[in-house]
Amino acid sequence: MQAKDGGGALSLNCKDDLDLYRAYMPFIKGGGLFIATTRQYRIGEGVFALVTLPGQSKPKPVAARVAWITPPGAAAALPGIGIQLGDENRELVKRIETLLVEQAASGKPTYTM
């Protein structure tokens, strides 16, 4: 996973299904994605991200809200935020869940759990 935090827009580039699996947060209502960043955010804050899924060359622009924060210095965890994708990104969530059908029951660790 490559995450960039530049200029106001966050960027998440999932190179393969494992990267996507580690970033996806199915326990967030409407689906969520973890984006590594050291920038400070608040729960509920609106954010804009460019998300590139495996096999795609063009990022998808995503407007979302911060639903999770892992602060810098948290034990054995990447600092970053979880963004809630919600209803307006339903097609993106469907695409992610389709890509992750085989990974869903793997029990592999993710960036948040």
C-alpha cells in the first residue's frame, strides 16, 4: 500500500488484493479504508482521497468522513485514519468487496485489526 498525504487530498494506491485487504475496514458502516498518515484529523471531519484499486491505473476521487484514528506512536500500528465511504461511494465498496471475496475469511492481519 502506498499512501500519500499531500496538499489536502489523501492518496491510497493498493497494488494488489493483499494491500486492499489490509486497508479495507468492513466493520465501518458503509465500508471504510485505512490511509496511513501522520497528519492530524478529527472524527467526523470531511476528507478527500484519491483511491486506486488493484488493476486500475486511474484513481477514483472519494469524498468521505474520518471514522477511525490511529495516532502516531500507537503500539505496533501504522499511524493513519480510517475513512467511512458511505452511501455515496456504494459502487466503490461493491468493487472492493468483489475483489476481496477470497480474502474475507483468511484471518490475515490488517492495518487496523
